[in-house]
Amino acid sequence: MSCVTRVPIISSNSHFLQRTTSSSSNNINTFCFNPLIKSNKNTTRRRLSVVVLSMAESNRSTVLVTGAGGRTGQIVYKKLKERSSEFTARGLVRSEESKSKIGGADDVFIGDITKPETLAPAIGGIDALVILTSAVPKMKPGFDPTKGGRPEFYFEDGQYPEQVDWEGQKSQIDAAKAAGVKQIVLVGSMGGTNINHPLNSLGNGNILVWKRKAEQYLADSGIPYTIIRAGGLQDKEGGIRELLIGKDDELLQTETKTVARPDVAEVCVQALQIEEAKFKAFDLASKPEGTGTPTKDFKALFSQITTRF
């Protein structure tokens, strides 16, 4: 019984294809001709369908979205699910509540990025990782906006930026590297060049400082990466604005320093498909709706980027 790794053209009187092994390097199935097993036309068609489906599955990229329960993470996860011919989507969330929020599918894992040992089930076997985890400040109770002043914020125990945006992202990068992941897309925030940025003062968390440290760790990891430093995130419709690329927080000095969450999500997905996005770090914002030309050519967008960090 002779084996081949390429799928032959099958006629109606061909012998039945028997699956024997699976290549560990590229997931291409190996089949053998077994002359002792005859097949009719219907059997051959079914077997051919299995072969074609198997090849299609091997061409899909398995992508894990961490922070998939967040507002931007949900959109990225959904976009990957919608493009099932290109991607096999996975999500990582912190709780059953978050899992149910995005459908409760078996491809959504529960884990804690501050506990590296919980990441293995989600990361094992993936091709790419999209990191959308972030520490979230909470407003202290008792603030009365009618009395003026500004609200005070705090971070819950174990959820400070140092733990989530630095140690948690570092854990994800280390786990992905150990798993042989081919690309990591990391979504951060503009403002990291300014130590006195107001976001750093929230809860005394220095959130942009720790985000920037994680970004540098990724850039030094050797894994192909795309670092997206998004402007102010807006819950608006995506795909209707011209996107702007910047560096070193230059966009913060303009009137165009916000971006819709769906647009950030689309840039994440496109970065997984376009070679020009690799080994790049950039700021992302958009022109106001109704001005400019909505961005459709993402290869051209990524080609504008000259900064590696």
C-alpha cells in the first residue's frame, strides 16, 4: 500500500483513499491507496469532499483573541468567526459571564492572564494571537458631578496595570512563543511617550507606562508582531472613515485622535493577513465621518508605516 501526501485527481473508478497519518508540520493529510478496497461513485465523491474539506481546514489560521469579552475584543472575535474560510477563531475571557456574553461557544476559554498556568488550553495549537487585555480603572463611589471636581478612580486587587498590562501581557507573549505562534497583534493606546499623560494618573496605575513596557517586550521577542496604539475608542459604526497612521503620539496634537472600535478590530484582522503589517508599530486614528475617503486598501495603509516601535 503506497502513500502520498498530495491529493490526486480521482475518477469514478479510482480506488478508495484511506487516511493514515497527519503531517505535524503543516496539517496536510497523508493518504494511501488501498487496492483491496473498492469504491463506487458516491463513496468516491464523499471521500473527495472529505479531502477537500481537510485541505481547506489546513489552510485556515487558528487565532486566539484574549480579552474577547471586552468591547473591542468581542468585535475582533466576531469578525474572525464571520471569516470562517480564513480563520478558526478562539477567545479567552475571565469568567463564565463573559463567555456567555459572546455566545458561550466551545472555542471560548476561561483563563486569567495573571495566572500563566491557565493559558495553556487556549494557546495550544494556535497560529496567531491578538492581545486585547487591559487593566480597567473603576470610579470610586460617592462622586457627585453637581458639586464639581473630578471623579477618583481605583483598580481592584490583582488587576493593577502592572499586573495586567505588563505581567499579564508578558505571560501571554511567553506562552505564545513557547507554542510556536507565528504572529502577535497587540492593541495598546496612544499617549505612551508622555509620562505625565492623564491616563497614568488614574488610580496611580501608570497604565501607559506598563503598556509601553509590554510593547517593547513583544518587539524584542523575535515573534512577528503588529503593535496598534489606538486613539480614543468610540462605539460607532466602522468602515466609513479614512484611517490615519501616526507615530510617537503626533496624532494627539491634531483634531483627529479618536477611532471607532470596529475600525480597530478590522485593522487587527487585516494585520493577520497582510505581510506589510509585520514588525510594525503605529498610532491609529481616523478622520471625522464625512471627510476623506473610507479606508479599504489595508495593504497600502500598512505600507505607509516605517516604525518598528
